[in-house]
Amino acid sequence: MSVHTVDGSSSVPTSTHSRPVSIHDLKAIKQRGERFAMVTAYDANAASILDDAGVPIMLVGDSLGMVVLGYESTVPVTLDEILHHTRAVARGRSRALVVTDLPFGTYQLGSDAAMSSAVAALKAGANAVKLEGGGETITSTRRLVAAGIPVMGHIGLTPQSMHQFGGYRVQGRDAAAAERLVADAIALEEAGAFSIVIECVPTDVGQQITNAVEVPTIGIGAGHHTDAQVLVWHDLLGLTSGRLPRFVKPYVNLRDTIGDAIKSFQTEVADGEYPGPEHQY
Ligand code: KIV
């Protein structure tokens, strides 16, 4: 991602700049026609690595439930769990915007519930919250934004509704469904959302939604026309085992690298090679 204007001044704070990234920086990136990446983070170490790499947004996603806590889906994640990990990420970050997912059941009861969950997330160190869906979520988005809480929308495949969808399926495949997604995106923007995640939709639907709004769209399985892309930490780094969704591109195979390192440690311990003289007092 380019982060410099033509005169060479920094437009988005980089890892060598101390100014934290704001929601306004992200809108400015879209206006300049540039793209950016968002990555999930669940602990302080990951947050500091992402900051050093210059990633402008880290998402404390409720994917936490699946990739860290071992749940079958994101549905069981509780507010306490996401707040615990938000605190860790907030302690490790120095400049990226920290966005926290409001877990299933913590905002669906209406805007009062959304408000108290979002306030808890901000008190834990988040700079913004993400809510899944259109409909009622739009009312809650308007209320949170009016109270000064930045909101990221999330449409398309919204994993908290996987029981309603009957699994993890590509959304917006027919014209009517695509139109509904575009309408939801426009309504979220009008309600004050500062960006919108679009998950698992055909590429042309990702493009239609991106063209319909001025706020940055962040795609995951939504093609190459969105303003940004997000990947889950474990998927990006090749830590996930089993079959991966089509949109996942592991940039390294850390699962094997870590496994090999642990085997080397075991072997050296068994052979009496570790600890050597240089590791002893
Ligand atoms: O929970 C999560 O990690 C997410 C991203 C996949 C967008 O919502």
C-alpha cells in the first residue's frame, strides 16, 4: 500500500510515525484511490507485529472463537471473551485502529444492548466496533455513531447468522439479493458507518457495493474491486489446518515451520544438546 502523497508527506501514519490511524485516514485512502489491508489480531504480540508491519487496522474479530478458543462457530463467543482479547490487543498496539467485533447476542436485542456492548468495547481499548447485518443493525449503528462510537458494518455472509443461512454460503448470487446488499450498504453509510466489510459475495457484487458508497469497503471473498482486503491472522500465516475457503491465501506456512521448530527442541532435549553452555548460568 502506498502511504505517501505526491509531495512525499505521510498521508497515513506508518510504523515509524507515532500518530494513531483514525477513521478519517481510511476514508482519505479511498478518496486517493489507494487500497489497504486489515488483519485480525487477538493478542498483544500479534498487535505489535501488525503495527511494525504498518497495517492501518486490526480487527479483534469474533473469529477468535474458532481460531483461538476452539469453538465450532463464532456464535458461542461472549462479550467477556472479546473484551479480554481487546484489552490484550490494545496493550500491544501503538498506532493501528483497533476494531472489536460485537459478539452474537450482545447487540441483537436492540440499540440499548448495542450501546452497552459497544461502550464496554471502547472502555477495553477498542477505537471502533463492528456489527454484522443490515435491518435492525442500521438503527443501532445510527445510535452508536450519534454517541460518538465509530461503527464498521459487515454484510454478505455474516457468520453469526450461519444457522439462518444454512452454513457458510456465498451471498448475493441473484439480482434481488445483490440489490438488497447494495441497499444495506447505502443504509449503513447513511447511518454513519465509517467502513463496511463485505464477506463472500460474487466479485461483481463486491464492485457494485463499493461503487455505491463513499466509505471504504473491506472485502473477504468479495473479489478485487473492494477498497481493502481483510484476512484472519491464522489463515494469512498458514496456521490453520484442514480445508481452507477459496478466498484464503496463506503467505507463509507457519504451521509446518512451528511444528519443525518444536520437533527440533524435543530432539535436542532428548539428546542432551539443549541447553548448551551458552544457555546456562
Ligand atoms: O471475525 C472476523 O475475523 C471477521 C472478519 C473475517 C471480517 O469478521
